[in-house]
Amino acid sequence: MVEEDVVKVTSRYLRRSEDQIEEIYETLGIETLNDLAASQPSEIAEAFGISEKTAKNIVRDARKEASKGIAEPKTLAELMEEEAERDVIPTGIDSFDEQMGGGLPTKTIVGIYGPPGAGKSQFAMQVAARVLKEGESVLYIDTENAFSPQRLLEIGGFDEDDVKKKIGDRFVLRQIVEAAALTQYFDEEEGEFVSEALELSPKVVVIDSISQPFRPYGARDKLPERSRMVARILNSLLKYCTRNNALGLVTTHVQANPDAFGKRWQDVAPTVLKHIATYRFSIEFKGRTERVIALEDAPDKPPFEVKVKLTDRGLVG
Ligand SMILES: Nc1ncnc2c1ncn2[C@@H]1O[C@H](COP(=O)(O)OP(=O)(O)O)[C@@H](O)[C@H]1O
Ligand SMILES: [Mg+2]
């Protein structure tokens, strides 16, 4: 169903019936203002047979309208109150937690970038184990069929008795490998994420990884669709996290950039993650078991690097 607001911002610029506008957006897979805001003006221009300039205006208006919905005016006093409610979730990597003022702040999405084997999943499991130890719950969405329960127990130092008596019901795994299924799962109206999260009330929601399901969307002409789907997933996750004082931890692959003079790494990940994540970290190889974790982007902290080691108990540093 195409939202009314989508039709509204469009009909300001062209003379078409509402039905016609709806129909065209349906063929583009654009349903919400967020979808329209994340779409390419060229795509809109082509579908409606309008100039790119007009299409740009439509997308710009959609962005304005879309942000209205989430950004209610707040006074500085209210903002400070919200800040005070935030928790930090320690990772157990001492040097890292120290630099982060105790750990990863809630009400945010944290992006973990790295090449395969760097330790992104280890990092996610380590955060999950800490949260379980604190008596809270974790929802872990594994898109790579790579999750190992034994490894989680090992990192957390849990035994079978802990599973039976303490943590067994507080960790829920969801294996979803396809992009469409993942997007559907996070759908704010019909997705199972919303009801599942309400029931479990997870302090941390992990998506490991966001890039893998979208591998078939790597072609240029599929990128707008990919951005829209990922934006929907992450916006739904962020909404849950801000409302419930929780942390969204999202991993993503990067691959070595063949152009050695440019950026060292090339994102396989949708750029949408970059925009929605509050904190962005990279994990890189520095040896067989040595790694460097770096804070790449944060609204309130300078960049830093910490050296860590991958051990049987997870990342230590
Ligand atoms: N029990 C363990 N003890 C030490 N290192 C481990 C253990 N299990 C896995 N690793 C290391 O973790 C790395 C894989 O990390 P992982 O988090 O799966 O990478 P990715 O970034 O692809 O998610 C491998 O280098 C592997 O050697
Ligand atoms: Mg992994």
C-alpha cells in the first residue's frame, strides 16, 4: 500500500490522478515517505516521465516530510533527560570500554565494519554474553547461518547449568538469510520483529550481518532498492532501540579496495548503515590473532584505536 503522504508530496509537482501516482509508485516498490526519501531522483524522473529537477524536488520534500514524523521539537532540558536515561553496555574489552566511557551507549545503532574473519561475529557474541550475564535478553539475527551456540557459551564462560537455570530463555536466535525475508521481518506494521521484541524485551538486538543478504543486490540498477530495504530495516530497529533504551548492533563486510591509492576498504555494505549508525567501528587484521578496533565515526567522541587479541574467551585488550 502506497502511503497517502507519498502521493501528497508528489501531486504538488505533477498533474496526475492519485490512482495513477499510486500505481507508478507500486511498480517502483515505493510505499512510505522513507522509501521515497531514499530513492534516486533519476528513477522517479524516468517512471513519471518528468525532469530530473522536478524529481529532485519530490525526493527533497519527501525527506523533509519523513523527518518531520520522527523529529518532534525537544527542549534542551528534555534532551538532557533522555541522555541521562541512556545506558552503556560494556564489551569486556577493557581498553575499548575505557575509551567509550564504559561501553556502547543504548538508544543507538552501532555499526561494526570489517573483512571476513576479522572478528565481527566474535565481537557481537561477546556483547551478547555480557548482556546475558547482566540478566538481560538478546535477540540475535544471524543472516549467514554462522552462529555457534558453543562459541557463545565459551566466550561468556557459561556452562550447561547456566543455560538451564539462567540464560537459556533470554537468548533468542533468528536465522534469516534472504533480503526480502529480513525486510519483511522488520516491517513496522506486519513484521514479526515488533511482536518478538515486545515479548523478549531485548537489551541488545544483533544483525550479523546486514551485508550478506543483500549480496544479490550489488548491481547498479538494484542499489536504490537495496537502500530502501536496508533503510526500512534499520529505521525499524532504531525505533525499537530508542523507545526501549536498547542497543542495535549491526555488522557488515568490507572488502579490500583494489585501488590502493584510494580508500583502503570498499564497503560491500549499504551506505544507508553509515547514515543511520550513531557509532561506526572497524575491525582489522594486524596478525594471526591480533586485531585493531577503531572508532571511525561518532557524534560525541574523538576517533581512537585499540589493539586487541582474539582468544578463546573472545576479544581481549
Ligand atoms: N575458540 C576460538 N579461540 C580463538 N579464536 C577463535 C575461536 N573461534 C574463532 N576464533 C577466531 O575468530 C575469527 C573469526 O571471527 P568472526 O567473528 O567469525 O569473523 P567475522 O568478522 O567474519 O564475523 C577467526 O580468525 C578465528 O580464528
Ligand atoms: Mg561473521
